[in-house]
Amino acid sequence: LFRSVYVPFAVPGDVVAPGPDRAHGNGRLAAVESWIERGPDRADPICPVFGACGGCALQHLSDDTYRAWKTDLLRGALARAGFPDAPVESLKAGSYGARRRMDLGVRRTKSGVVVGLHRMRAAEIVDLPGCPVLRPELEALIAPLRDLFASLRAPWREASAIANLRSEEHTSELQSRETISY
């Protein structure tokens, strides 16, 4: 009986040696043990923490492959909603430095303050030196936010918080929602 094997961060055309797999839905899930050959639809991610950070999942796809995949998702959703022949325009290419909102995790540990995004499917926060997909005025807030949390005396024990960065057309604002765990 053939079962699909899902291999995160592999793209059609990649040749990989998968690591140990486990049950996942109607198929199996395996990590890449080693890369043998890159497929033609693969792109080099721009972010230095891509793959560890859970913020972006598809930077390894070429723009054309990403747009085709996203268009197919839209066509499928329209068909399920009863509009199988709805016209769908080609998606415009996205650009780096355009994300207008991000929920950053902040965690004080014994060794310092970590500011970043959660690792994919995990509570651990991956420290971000910056974020190439975030609008520049929001990316510029990451280091000062790290300094601010480092300067606070409380809480004394390990704690975490969420900093919601949001940019509007003419304003940037920082909202904070604190979640402290002792």
C-alpha cells in the first residue's frame, strides 16, 4: 500500500535522503537527512534563520512555483464554494520588507533575553537578529525591544511575552501582551 511521505522543506524535483519517518495523517512525515540534488523549483531563502524559525514556511520555493501553488489553492477554494469557473488573475509577486504585522515572542532566560518567533510547532523562541520580510520600520524595533526587556529588573525568573508589531500606512505601533510563567 503506497503512502505519501511528507518531507518539509523539500520541493518537487529535489532528490533527498529522508531520515526516520513517523505517522502523519494518511501518510508519513520525514525530515531531510541529506540533499542529493536540488530541484528546479528551489530558491535560496533570504533569511539566515529560515527553517529554524517558524515565521516563514515557503522561502525555499521559487517565486513562480509559489504563485502557481497559491493560485491553485484559490481556485480549489472557489470551486468548493460553488464557483468552479471563476476567473482568477495571476498573483503579483510579493516583496521582501513588506510584512506589516508580526507577533514576536520574548523570553528572559538565565543567559539573557531572546526576541524572535517560535520554532515551528514548538514553544522555543528562535532569536532573530532581524527579519528580511518585515517592513523596515518594524524590523528596526527588534533590537531596541531586546534592549528594553534586558534592562527590566522584573520578572526575575524565566518569563515570556508577546510583542505585536503592526504597521499601518502612515503609522507604526507597538502593542504588548504579557504572559508571564513562573
